[in-house]
Amino acid sequence: MTGPLELEPGDPEPRRAGPVRPTHADEPPDATGGDSSGSAPLEMEPAGSPPPATPDATLGATLGATNGASPDATPGTEPVAEAPASEPQPTVESAAPAVAAPSAPAPADPGAPSESPWLEILRTPVAPGVLPATFMLAALFLFMSWVEGGSTKDSRHYLMWLRGALWIPAFAVLGLWSRRITKATIEDRPVAGFTDELDPMDRRTAAGLFVVCLAVGMLPAGLWMSVQSAFGAPSWLTAAVLAACLVAATLHLPFAHAATVLRDDASGALPTRSLRAWRKNAFAAKIAVAPTAAFLGLFGIAAVLSGTFNPSPERGATIEDHTFGRDLLRFVLFGVRFAMAWAALVAARVSGMLVRDVPEVRQEIQ
């Protein structure tokens, strides 16, 4: 037990007399839990022992080690000067300029919808090398549609010859650029404009081969129209025969055009080559005839609309030509003819892809 508290002169705090007992963590506590007054007994550490570590001291040692000071530094060493709280010391992260790490390219989303190749094919008439032909065909068909009809019999006769003359440059432009589109597609290169240095064929021959392909395809329809009036065929029979001839021309024209481009002569327009190509790959042939069917179908619709401008015999020879309804019909006819030319240019692109991507078809028609 410890002795009574003693006060010494000049000593502000009382201290307990008697021996100082060291503290041991494994020593059991006093049975009474303290002295008679109920307070815990004071335990003094031996002289010269270091003070117990406090949370603040541990944090300071850690900060000192971070700033280069040793955590075992004695109290006599000079403390590290600290900046005021209002002015924090700049760290390495804040002093160095922020440099963004190069971002890796985002991976392609496999679920994202890809553009259909048909969209690129349908944009063929607006390609840089084909755009001059598109503008020329639009101007020709606009003027051709505007001169449809006529107020008198003589004017209608003269305008009919004018429209026939306008078809010559229209077919020339269609034939020339159809060949250039098909040849450029086969050779996998851009379409040339007014001059194609990689194609030695002259313009008149190129346009003539396209007209030959059309003439061979439409020959059965022309023969029927020339003989049907001789024996007075009914209108329904004429319509059925013309529809059959149109289907035959649709099945023949893509392969005939591609063969003339490959062979550089008119022998490619023979129907036997188209039949052999159909037997080799009917699936590819069905895809190739789709834009050709649109071209020839719109050609037939334009012919029917053009016939509506001729008045019936009971209305007389003189009519009022430029009315709102007839002018509106002229613009509709222009749209049909322009769409026909668009489909023809697209069909030329598909014919080139058929020859380029299907070797057995190329072997048969070449």
C-alpha cells in the first residue's frame, strides 16, 4: 500500500510518499478497485521512460517521415516549418500540369446497325463522276416533259418529232455513263467524268452498244406492235404480250450490258449469254434484274403518261394546252422519267458488281 500524501514547500501538487510501483499490464487490479475514497490509484512510470504514444504523436511521426524527417527524431531536433493553414503547401499533384492520358479508341459496338450496301448503290447517280450525267438527264427530261402535248394538231405533230430528237442525247448520255459505271465497278475504281483515260473506247461506240442492248431486249415488243394492228388484236392481248416482252427484256438487259462492256463489241448482247448466266447462278441473277425491272417499268409508265396528252378525236383539233392539270401532269411525267434514268444508272452499277463478284457469271458472259 502507498503512504499518505505529503506536501512540500513550493510544490503545487500533492504527491504520494512511498515507493513507486511500476505498471504491468498483466498485474491483476486491486481487489477493492481503488483506495478507500473510491478513486483509482495513481500509478507513476519510472523516471526517464518515454511518454506514451498518442494519436497526434503517431500522425506527426507519419507526416514527418513523409516530409523526410525520421520518426525517431529526438525532441531537440529542429521541427519542420509548416505553412499557415490559410496557405497550403503545393503538392506534386497540384504543381504538375494536368496531362490527359491518351484515350484508346472506343471498340466497335457489334450490336450497332451497319449501313446497308444498297444505300451506297442507290447513291450511284450522285457520285462525283456520275453527277454530270445526272444533271444533263434532268435537264433533257424536264424540257422533254414540258413540250408534251400541243394546242393544235400541227403543233402536236412537231412537238412529237422534237421529243423524238431529244431521246437521242438522252440515250447517248445513259449509254456512255452506264458503260463507265460498269467498267469502273468491275475494275474497282472511281467513275470517271467526261473523259475516261482508262477506257480506250470512244463515246459514240459506248453509247451505241447500250442502244444495241436495249434494241435486242425490246425487239419482241416492237415486232408485236408492228403486226398487231394487221389482224386487229384485242387490247388485253396486246397488254399481255407487251408485259411478257418487258419481263424478257428485264431478264436479258443486265447480262447483255455487262457482256458488251467486257467484250467491247455487240456480240455480248446475244440472248444466249444471258441464258447461260441464269443457269450458272440464278440467285445472283435475280438480284441483278431488280434495278433493271425498275428502269423498264418506269419507262413503260412514262410512255402511258405521255399518251394521255393526245386528245380524243371527238374533242377536236384545237384544245387549251397549258392548264393547271396538264402542267401538273407534265411535272409528274418529268419525275417518272428522271426516276427511270436514276434506275438505269443504278442498274449499271449492279451489273458491274455481278461480273466482279460472281466469277462463274463472268466466265459465261465474257
